[in-house]
Amino acid sequence: MLSVFAGGAAIGLLINSLAPEGSYMALPFYYHFVMGGFAFGAVFMATDPVTGSQTNSGKYVYGFLIGVVAIIIRVFNPGYPEGMMLSILLLNTFAPLIDYVVVERNIKRRLKRAALKQ
């Protein structure tokens, strides 16, 4: 849940810093947290244990990317102003891939550590 807000804040700050003056992209990052369904999606929808990542570090990556994609959809697609649910659906498809990468990194790290001990 915290990583969703961290991802939203990070991309919101980046977009806000690159936005021209008077643009719709110049919206402060914290406005995104209270507009639309961002907070609802971060608290109730993204924390679903069945469809999200299962590994601990994968959960952080999963949440961070949900926040990033939600703000990108909201800012750059004015025809679809609410991007939270779409970003959750998109990242649900990538959750197994995130878990796979995390597990493979842990296996490589442990094999390297075991080789150093011998």
C-alpha cells in the first residue's frame, strides 16, 4: 500500500517538474492521491493477495509500478481520467513475472554466496 503512494508521488513529482507552466501536467503530486479512485484503489484493490505478487520484495515493485502507471494513465490520457483500476489490471498480468524475477535473483544470490563459502 505504501509503495503505491511512493510510486505515485515519484512519477507525480517527475511529471510536475517537467511540465510547462499553466499545463494540466503541473498538478501537484498530492492532488492525485485524493482525486478519483487512487486512494481507494491503493488501499482496497491493489492489496488483493490472490492476484498480486506473492514475494515480499515483489510486492514493493508491484505496488510502486501500480502507482507509476496509474499517474501516467491519468496525466497523459485525458480521455480516460481514472487510471487506477486499469493500472491494477495491467500489473496483475505482470505479477507472476515480477515474482519469477525476484525468485531467480534470490537463487543466483544464494548460489553465489554458497560458492564463496566453499
